[in-house]
Amino acid sequence: MRTGKVAGLWLAIVTLCGAAWAADQYNIDPVHSRVGFAVKHMAVNTVHGRFTDFSGSILFDDKDPSKSSVNVIIKTASINTDNTQRDNDIRSANFLDVEKFPEITFKSKSVEKNRDGYVAHGTLTIRNVPKDVDLVFTLGGPVDTGRGKLLGAEAGLTINRQDYGVAWTRSMAGGELIVANDVKIEINVEARQAQAAPAGK
């Protein structure tokens, strides 16, 4: 009886390990990726910006997307809108307050496939304010480059900055906001398959 229980335990362990190994881990390549945003300015023009320092990983199981996950870390001080004065203002306590809140993070709770692509249900944290969001994304690949697999992802969502405590606001004479509340987040990612560590290390 004891032998049977031990055999059953080993079978369960092997089954669980097999499920974990079915998913491949990919690390985001920042050189070939972009994390950007767009926001309406003065109600007449859209200003675009990006973050230049970010990292993350994607765990992807093409046979069972529910076993997949996404984790991203963005360094807020790396914001770049191609205007130094504006960048410094966004880094200040009026907006991102980068000294106090150095990171924006996204951590998925679940991933599902739908007719148009995939959805990562997870938590987006800005200024230490966590909010559940649905990140809709499409995938390219994976493809085998001969030196490992390569995976691409394109994603986007719109958030209200006020929900995350980015509360600075001014209105023009007609009531239009100088900086709109809605911010479009645009993500284009290229990720490389993580290489297994050499044996004995």
C-alpha cells in the first residue's frame, strides 16, 4: 500500500512538472521593444511619449494559454517626450513623482485566448496604486531563429490617470482640460526565449 502511495506521489510530481515545462519563458528585449503612451493636450493635439528603461518576462504556453503569464517593470524616471522641460514636469510630484514612485508595474493574474487575440487580466500599479485592468494583446510567433525562439506582442489599453493619483489638472477658459485624463498606453514587445542555465551551475 505504501509503495502504491509513493508511486502515486511521484506520478503527480511528474505531471505537475510536465505542465510547468510546457510553457516557455521569454525575456523582453528592450532594444527591439517600445513602451509608449499618448495623451491629448489642450484638447487639440495628441502628445506622444515613451519609457526607455523597462524589463519583463512572458511565460507562454501555446497549447494552454491559461498557463501563460506576463510581468513588466517600467522605470518612471526614464520617461521621454522629446522635451526636457515637459519630461521634468512629468517626473515631478505633479504627475509621476518618480523619486517617491520609481516603478510602474504590470503583473498578470490570468491569460485567456479570444477570437481577436489574447487578454491578460492583471494588476497595473502606478504611484503605488494598484488597479485591475484587462490588457488586450496579439502575438507574433513564436519563431525559431536558430539561436532560440523569438516572440512578439502588441498591446494597448486606455486608463484614467486620476484613478492612479496623477491628479494635477488645469482647465482652459472653455472648460477643456490642458492635459486630458485619458491616457493611451501602447506596447510593442520583442522577447527572446530564456536560455537554460548550464548543468552544474
